[in-house]
Amino acid sequence: MNIVCIITARGGSKRIPRKNIKDFLGKPLLAWSIEVAKKSDVLDRIIVSTEDDEIARVAKNYGAEVPFIRPLELAQDTTLTLPVIQHAVEWLRKNESYMTDWVVLLEPPSPGRQAFHIREVVKILREKNSEIDSINGVSEIPGHFSPLRAFKSDEKNMLTRYPDGELIRNLINRNQDLPKLYFNNSSIYAFKAENLTKDPPSLWGDKVLGYLMDIKYAMDIDTPEEWLDAEIKMKRLLTQIL
């Protein structure tokens, strides 16, 4: 079973300019994803998909492959992940006659994931290959952020429960009484390659397995404020790991 890691890193970040190669605790943000992918030692190839020459150089310096430069039309603000992954897999097939069975996707704005997470995901996909189409890294939503405790307001600012309009007095008050809910933490994904060529094509397929991660590893940097928060969180995490 061939398992290719694709790290997507375009150069046109707007909220944090040059985000993917901006220094994050002593090295480019992109480097954190490359290094844990290498450290996991379970991936056949580690490929960075980018349209940016400088990002490509940084990726190579940290030991990733950059066998192609991503077309500019696949590096826009509105570009979805599906065509980017399709392009990478198809390029490898056409230009190197290289076929992959699974794609592990790592996104640089989520530097908290560790090598053991990648090893665990790969172990799962090997064991459950015939049972699942994809794996999504998730973390538990803290009770005080649960959508089951969300409000909506009317034109008079009167609050009711979202989304059913029930009275606030009927809200579930104790966190321990809430069902466990999860959010996509953006740390790690795995997609069966055949999903990309089905009709209709998708990343996920039909059978998506959740891979539960402690929330302390969940970071998704999109704004300057989130960058500062992630630095604090990562420093704390590194003291626990080291």
C-alpha cells in the first residue's frame, strides 16, 4: 500500500503575509509539518504542493519533495482542497507512473500534530482499508461551546435556544449532560485515492472515520491573533513533549 503525504502551502496568504514560511518559534511554519511527517517514518513520500518558488526552496531545505509547481489557478483564495489533491495525484501518475493508495494531508497552519498522530492514522487506515474511505482528525467541543447551548435572538434581542427556538429555561445546563460533539481540528486527514476519481469525485467518500485528538494539539492559524495564541500553546506543548 502506497501512502503519500501531501502538504499544501500556497504563497498568497492575505491575513498573515507569507504565513507558510514565516518564522514560528525558530523555523518556518511549513517546517513543522515536514519534520513530523519525516519523523513518523510511515509515509512513502512527503510532497509539498505550492505555486511559490520560495516556499518550494524552503520545503526542499527541510527534506520534502517538490516534484512540480502547482498551477496558479489552483492557488487562489477560493481554491478548494479537492482539485489541489487531484492535481498532485494525477501529476505523479502521468509524469512518474506513480500510483498512490492513500493520501495523508497535512496543512501547515496546524503545527500541533505530532509524529505519533501520523503513525496512528496510518495504522488505522492499513487495518481498516476495506471499511473506510477517509479519516478526519477531530477534537471534542468543550461543553461551554457546544452548539446545543447556543442562543439566537429576534428583532427585540429576546433569546431562545438555537436552532429550535425553545425557551432558555429548557437549555441543558450541566456540561456532563451534553452528548459528546466534535470539531474538525485541521491537524490531519487521510483520503483513499480512489475517492478522487469516483462520480462524483470527493476527498471524503462515504465512510469517514473520526480520529480523536486531545484538544491541546489542535491549532489552526488564520489570523495574527491566532498566530500569537498558537505560539503560546505550542511552547506549552513542547515543554510537555520534551
